[in-house]
Amino acid sequence: MSAVPAPLAGAHGAWLVARREIRDQGRDWRILAPIAMLTLFFPLLMNFTAQAAVDFVNRYGAPIIGERLIPFLLLVVGFFPISISLVIALESFAGERERLSLEPLLVTPLSNMQLYVGKMLASLVAPVLAAYLGIVVYSAGLILRLDWRPPVPLLVQVLLLTTAQALVMVAGAVVISSLTTSVRAANLLASFIIIPVAQLVILESMIMFWGQYSVLWYIVIGLLVTSALLLRMGIHLFNREELLGRELDVLNLAWVGRVVRTEFGAGAGNLKAWYVGLFRRSLPRTLPALGLVALVMAAGYGIGLWAARQWTLPAEMLTLQADPQLVLANMRELGFLQPQGWLWVLSNNLRAVLLASVLGAFTFGVLALVLLTTPVIIVGYIAGNLALAGASAGTVLGALVLPHALVEIPAAMLAGAAILRWGMVVVSPARGRSLGHHWLAGFAEWARLMVGLVVPLLAVAAAIEVFLTPLIAVRVLFGG
């Protein structure tokens, strides 16, 4: 490509694209009417709702509910206008392609990053400004009607949450718009954006009703990181030639099966060669992710210890006194020391890993790490309570957890690393491959590690947990 003229260099080129889009939006009543309604009418409706709710709960002596409802409505007032940004962003590339106005834009001397960032800015400016105006209108109504002034830190949190949510929605929607061939397809795929964001708003509402406003800062940080990952992914995937040349999105199951089989087999002719490839190529590639998983699990154990100091269990709950034979009999009734108990433990662990894999594949591996770290947090919580009760946490956990944890924790760490790599493949797909091909290759790599290492380790860990750990625990803790 020839050198970019000075007027189009840097951020100025991106702003030229954004200004063109914003000017077109300002002439489209289908965009202006919803924004105006959500900016002016909706805050007034929320003011009426807030006053009615406060009057109702005060009548029954529960003013705290009304106090917690008002900040939540402030968040809702900011969220609804930015939902328009999703529609605008989905139109950014797919809509112009259908209107046959995309090709003149792509042949300009603007760089891919300038085009992409310009489209994102155009999708953000009007809805975010409308959201800010709606928050101002709602806050003014609260001051005039209820004499309630939002604290400055809360107002800053709401503004940052609104902006961060808009960034995530727009970044994800522009990625979808640049990879689909029609607005209809883009709208159908938008559910992968709006549903998680709506669930996040529900979570934020629960946090607000509990009054734990400091947690919202962590959500803001998480949203900003997610938007940065989506922006990097979109710029990396943006391809002018493919955008113009792609005619129809086709699901080719034969091609999918062929890619997965090829990547899973990795050219191995027998089981020995397959395992050699697994240890020489697949496993070394997971080492950085494995280190990250180890750090997260160590942090989870620390969170468990901290939680034990915040919510301490009664000491009598941690007392271990019983007849050894009676303990073994009770364990047998629960399925321990029996083959069906091994199947039950193994199936539960496999279900947990599969659930973590499904969640992690669409969340850059984040939810997978949360799910896999939860048992470590619980162990840390128990260890902290044992220490506070004066018991030997090392002895108790060494008897009840350590025997099978020596195998189960490495299996969980390998699973977490494999899921993390799979979830992150969309951020930096290999050059020369489509996103679908790269994602399927990541899936095949995940399957190799699961089938070759994780499932066998979980089977061994389940056997130790069912047949060996109970005997060690009874001997060490009860003298049996």
C-alpha cells in the first residue's frame, strides 16, 4: 500500500471515518428517536419509579430497600441508551456491505486500524453521550423530587461502568459485523453479546442491593481488559480483501471434521508417536498458561484463608471424634471404597471440567479459571478455620485431601491451561488462517490434552479418593 497522506495519518484518519458515520447517524430518525426517548423520557420514568418505590417501602418500615434501589436505577438509566450502540456497531461493516457503500471506504488510503477504530468511535459517541445525559437528567430529578444526591464516588462508578459496558458491547459487535456477510447474521450473533452483558447488569444490581460498591471497581477493570482483548482481536482479524470477497457464510461439517481430525492426530501414525507429539509439542506450549493457572489457584487458596477470618465457623463444627469402624461404615454407605463411588467421583470431575471448558471457550478462559479455582478456595477456607480453632490444618488436610490432591490438582491445572489456551486463540489467530480454522485447531489441542493427560489423571485421582484417602483419613484422624 502506498504511503498514507499526512492529513490521514494517525488518529486524524480514524476521526475522519468516525465523523462521517456520526454525520450519517444525525440524519437518521430511526437512530435519533430511540436515543432521545431513552435519554429524556426513560430517566423521568425512573424518577417516578424511584419515588413510588421509596414511598412504598417507607410505608412498611424498610427504607434501606429504597435507598439501595435508587443507585440501581441510576445504573439502568445509563445502560439502556448504550444498548443502541450495539445496533449501530452491528451495522458498521455488515450494513455498509448490504448498502454497497463499503467498497469506496475500503479503497481509501486509511490503514486497517484507522478504519476499525473509526467505526468503533462512531458507534460509541452518540449512545455514550446520551447515557451521560440520561444519568444527569435522572440525578437532577432525584435532587428535585426526593432531595437525594448521589455520592460522587457512586456517580463516578456508574459513569465508568456505563462507558466500560459500551466499550465491550461495541468492540464485540464490530468484530461480529466485520466477520459476517449480512446484518441479519450479525443480529443473530449479537445474542452472544447482549445476554452476557445483561447477566452482568443483574450481578451489578445484586452487588448494589448488598451495598458492596467497592466490588464494582473490579468489574470496571474486568470490562476494560475485555474490551482491550476484543479490540486487539478485531484489528488482528480485519481483512479488506476477505470483507469484500466473502459472499455467504456456509457451515461445512465435512471441513470441520477434517480440520479437527488432522489437528487432533497431529500426523501421528500410532499411539506412541501421538504421545511423543503431545509431550514434545502440545505440553510445552501450555507452560505459560500453566504458570498463570498456578498463580490463580494460589491466589484462590489465599482468598479462602482470608474468608475464614471474615466468616469463621464454630469450633464444634470442626471437632473430629468418632469410632473408626463407624466412620468407615458411613463412608461405604456414601459410596467410598466401592467401584460405583469411583465412577461417581470421576463423572462429577469430568462434568466440572466440561462445564469449565464450555464457559471458558467463550470468555477467554476466565470463567473456567473461576470454576476450577473454587475447590481450592474452599480448601483454603477450611484450612483457615482449622488454624483459627487451634487444630492442625496440615494434619487434617493431609489426611482428607492431600492423597488424591497430589494427582487431582495437576489434572485441574492442566485442564485450566488447556481451556485458557483455547479461549485465547481468538485474540491472536495465526496469519493465513481463518478465525474458524484457528478456533477448531484450538479445540483439537484442548481435546489432545484432555484425552491424553487430564482424563487419565482424573481417573487415577478418583481411584485414590475413593479407595485410599478414606483409609488414610481414618488411620490418621481417628487412630483406626
